[in-house]
Amino acid sequence: MTQLTGCFHCGTPIPAGSATFFATVAGEQQPMCCPACQTVAEAIDQGGLNQYYQYRTNKAAKAEAASQQFQVYDEPALQDTFVKTQSNGDKTALLLLENIHCAACIWLIEQHLQQFPAVKQAAVNFTQHQLQLCWDANIMPLSELMAALQQIGYPPLPFHPNQQQNLMAKQRHKMVRQLAVAGIGAMQVMMYAVALYAGALQGIAEQHQWFLRWVSFIVATPVVFYAAKPFFQTAWRDIRIRQLSMDVPIALAIGGAYSASSWAMLTNSGEVYFDSVCMFTFFLLLGRFVEFNTRQRAHLSSSRLNQLLPDQVTILSKGKEAVIPLTLLKPADIILVKPGATIPADGTILAGQTTINEAALTGEFLPEPRQAGDQVIAGSINVDQPVQVQVTHTGLDTQLACIEQLLNQAQQDKPPIALLANKVAHYFVASVLVIATLVFFSWWWLAPEDALWVTLSVLVVTCPCALSLATPTALTAATYALQQQGFLITKGHLLEGLTTISHIVFDKTGTLTTGQFSLTQMVPIAAIKTDQAMALAAALEIHSEHPIAKAFPASSAYQAVDITNTPGQGISGTIDGTDYRMGIASYAWPTEKVTPPSSHGHWLLLADDQQPIAWFEVNDSLREEVIDTVTALQRHGFKLSLLTGDRSAQASITAQALTIHNLKQGASPEDKLAYIKALQDQGDKVLMVGDGVNDAPVLAAADVSVAMGSATDLAKTHADGILLNGKLATLLTALTKAQKTRQIIRGNLIWSLTYNVVALPLAALGMIPPWAAAIGMTSSSLVVVLNALRLNAQQVNQAQPDTTAKFTWNSQQPHQNTTGV
């Protein structure tokens, strides 16, 4: 038998005369050897991962069954596009999920995945329909976890920006179709219902009544089986896995009303409720559609960071330009970025001078000048002149990807108030079902003809949609609003924690000051040339991440090895066989006490094994907006402290300039940690603001912590928020926004609970018809969503932050600045 071709997916020969299967990959029909490979190939195409086929070096393994369609995502070559390996070996995947429509879906997904021993963390982003999944690949492959998601009704796809937009568009089109069917059906059935109601009052021929009922049944049927299908699917899924969501009472209401009305029509007995079925299906779908659009607007207002990057880049190789896909870009490549183009990766400018707009990342709309040797960030825009950039980080390693990951982490990290609301909503559904059962039997005993529609009203009017949406919508809106102004929330508890703060502790270098140190003078001690001393110091400092290290110009005269960084003390290393130490005097030359040339300024000592070599003086300056910001914080009753490792007189000069009375200088990381603990022991809620490696422990220990945008990666990792724009005045914005968010969350919770408490007895007493119950439930949810979106509308002027904003703090917090610890 002759061979015609091979399977596009696995390469298995397809014999002539055998049945051939095809799958569409990148818009082209490709031959497949079996339905299993066909299913897998289609899954890869739908996941936006077509480049896997273009750049793979070996054929994939043959798929054995259609149920194993996710096995291809276990291949390392494919996982590189959406999976990141952590330092401890665990893996984190970003997945898109279909069919998410409420907070109960999120709860179900997270609870279901956490039952697997391999899963370390599963967090769903409601707004973006994203799942951040952290798991141990040694215990269970990703394919089995993806299959588990599909089994409970949430088909997963690897995250890809374009695929996410396609998924959202697909969902929106489906919702529009269902809403249209429900709306047209509701209008038609209401016309027949008016005739039936009029006939009940004025009399109607039996054959006319029979005809109107049958027409109502025909029109209502597609509404129930198509438009209301999502309610039944979700309810059945939840019942199968023994969970309760808000769709269970909705499905019971729609199904019960339709079934009872159909029985009454077929037996020509009782009343029909086809109008109510269509009406509250329409209003339920309308509410969800408006909520979906509202969430999408909030999502788009954040200017999705991962959509900032171009699809193609211009690379320079041997003096020639070539355009390649962004996915093929790698570190050390040299790229050409033309004016108006987006910088596709982190890198260093090799040639050219221009200005860079980093508004999408920092919220700062004024372009900043950049020249050869300066760093540029992926996602920023080249404004003026073409520049050549050498790539240092690409893909998931860029600062842009880091910010995106931290933002997703913040949205998925649920504060206690959100967890409480979801738990209350879960038990509330169970209570509603019990109450509805009691109401039905009570009315069956009192007035059987009214038992059904009263019970339907109870089921619909008490649906806890508003309760479940009260917290996440407000937190999402506030997160996006602050991101637009250059403040990135990285931990979900930050907004809640900021409302409890009484004491703010600042680091000095790089936080209150610019962190842009300059070398003002060098005073030699040993017989050494100035250039030689500078080169030795630069060889050590090039290995330090501390802002002071940037004051020393790079030099290639010496190379240091065996580097040891001691936070808060200094740095040591070996140069040409000699051990050198540079830092504070007691670290660089611990043998005996040496005194710097002056008590003013910040002095560093360079020493070798034999003797001190030279003093170096570096100076820093206060940030432009610091004085106004600190004054505003003091005016609003916050206690302030300056906590720094700087032992020089510069620390006290800074504290005096800002009228900060609590000063702790020369503090080691251990001293800083003890200082924070002491404040907490005396009852203070502490906000720590810092930026250095030595600030990481205290950032983690404080009740709430904020790192500067220029902070080290370690500091950012331990912080709850990051000032991307580097402006302390934005901290005032965050404090104001946190207060407003707390007020809106409280208002939403009070509104949703009050609505249910008032509506439930009215519905149980038969005072609310089913269609009115649907309107009430939908309106309740929309009030909560629209109230939360007010946080997006209340933007603070970025150019001139409001340092006179009014804060409403807890009564137990002090309203005067005190001294001492």
C-alpha cells in the first residue's frame, strides 16, 4: 500500500485509501492520522500557539485518545510560551477559562483544583477570566489538571493576549444572541399574555384561549432551552459535584415555571406563566450582559500591559536589518527601535539619543531623555530619534512581564472581606432553597393556585448576585484606577490594610531621596593614585545593587571575584589576589576605629588586608515632592519614622529637613526588623516604604509595605505595592483611594444584604410577581457594579497630587505626631 503523506501533528504515515482527517492550523487545512491528533491540533490552534508547529524540532507524540487532548501541553517546547518555572521547581501557568460568569464559578474552580495534591495555588481573575495555576509537575502533569477543569465545565486554554480577546468576543456574541432570543420571546409572549389576562376578566372563547396558550408555549420554548441554557448547565454541574451556586435557584425557578405552565396547557387546567418565564430570563441575561460589558470596560481601561508589545521587531545583524517575530528575540540581540515604535524588550541603548514615554508602565506622561548606556523597558515608546538597543531580557523575564504578573497576583489574591462575602453567598443559596421550600408548602396549604409563582418569586428575588459582586468589583476598579496613576498593587490585602495604618516608616536612600548618588570627592589615605583607587572601588561596586554603587563610573581596569554583599554594611571581593572591602568604616576596616575627613556627607571607606586606602564621599538629594507629602501625612495624624542604615550626619539632616522626629540610623536589617516589631507591639499598624535589598525583611514584616519603582527585585517581591512612577505623592492617592474603596465595599454589602432582607418577606407574602423579582435582582447587581466603578471616575490630578485630601481614619488612631519607640 503506497504512502500518501504523514500526520501534520505526529508524523505517523497515512496509508493510501484510509480515512483522512483534517484540522485547521493557522488558517490552513492539515492532514491528521486520527481523530485524537485532530483534536489536539485544533486545541493548539485555538490556544493561539500555532508557532509551536513552525519552530518545533521534532514531531509531537501521537495522541492516543480524544480525551487526552491536553497532553500536548506537557511538552516543554510548548510550555515555554505560557508556563514559568519558579526557583523552588514549582511551575506557574496562566490559563484562560471559558464559561465563567459569577463569583460562584471562581469559588468552584479554586476549590476543585485545590483538592489535587500537586496544586500549590489556584487563583482566578474574574475580570479577565484568567487562572493562575501553581503546581508541582513532579506529582501531576499540567494536562491532567486542564482535563479536570474541562470536566467541571470550564475548558482551559493557554493564555495568549489575542486568544483572550477572541474568547471575550466569542462570549459576548453568544450573550447577545441569547439576549436577543429572550427579548424577542418576552415581547411576543407578553402580547399573548395581555390577551389571556383580558380574556380572564372579560371572557374568552375556549379555542382562543387554547390557541394563545399554545403559541405562548412555542415562543417560550427556545427562550428556555437556548437563552436560559447557561443557567441549567451551571446548576446541573453544581448539583453533580454537590455544590451550590446562585444559578441553582434560578434554574429551579425557570424550569419549574416552564414545566408547570406546559402541564397546565396540555391538561387545560391551571394557569400558565410563560410570560413570567420569558421576562425574568430576559432580565437575568440583561443584567449579566451589562455586568460583562462593565467589567470589560474596567479591564480595557487598564491598558493591558501584555498588549503593548509589537508582534515583530527589527533586528540588526552584520550591519543589515531584518524583521523577525517577537517570539524569536533573545538576549544579546541588537534591535533598531524607530521613533513612535514600542520597545519590545528590556535592554541598554548602544547608540542614539532620544526621549522615552513610559506612561503605560509608570503613569508618568512626560517623556524622559535617554542616551547610550541608559536602560529602557519593554512596553515604553521611543518618541524622538531611532536608537539601537541591546536586549537584556525578553518575554516573561522583562519588567513588563513582572508588572503584569504582580498585577494578576493582586487581582487573584483575595482579602478576608472578599472571602467572607463569597462564603456568606454560598450559605445564603442553601438558606434560600430551604426558605423557598417552606414558602411553597405554606402557600400550597393556603392557596394552591398561588404556590408556584410565589415560590418562583422567592427563588429569583433572593439570588445573591449582588452580594458576590460587592467586593471583587470594587477591588478591581480601585486596582486599575491606581495602576493608571503609577501605583501597582501586588497583594490583595493592601487596600484593606491601608485603611488601618497609624505609623508610616520611611527608608531614606532611594525613598525620601532620589537615590541618584554622585561622587563628590575622594580623600586618599595610603599612597595610591586617584585613578587606581577609583578603579578598585568601581570593580567592587559594579556587583552591588545598592543605589550608592551607581555613583562609581564603570571601569575595566580591574575585575573583582568572590564577591560578598553584606546588607547595610558594604561589599567585599578579591582583585588580583588581594582582598578588598568597601563600605562603612567599621566594615571596611574593623581592626581599629578610623574617622572620616568630615562629619557631614556620606563617607565610604575602601581598604585591603593591610590598610585603609581611601575615603569616598557620595551625596544624595531629597525627592522633589517629599516635603509636601510628609507635611500632608503629618497633618492627617500619621506618626512618621525615618529608618535607615546610613550612619552619617546626612540621616539626621534629612530628618530635620522633613521634621520627622523618630530617627533610627545606622540600622542593620536585623535592627530594622526589631524596630518594626517594637512599633507593632505598642499597637501601631505600620506602613513601610523602602527600596533596597536590606529593606526586604521589613517590607515583609510590616502590616502594609510599599516599594519604590526603582527598588531591587527582592524588595518588590516582598512589597504589597509598588510606586512605579517613583513619586511619594502617589502614596497619598493610594491612601485616599483605599478609604473610598472601603466605603464603597461597605455600601455594597449593606445594599445587597438590605435588598435581600426586604425583598424576601415581600416575595414570600406574594407581593412581588416573578417578572418584578427578576427586575429587582438584576437592578440590585447593577447598582453594586456601577457603584464600584465610581472608583475609576475619581482620578486624582497626576501633575499636582492632592496633598490636602481628607482622610477619615479609625477613632482609635492617634491624631498627633509622637516621638520615640
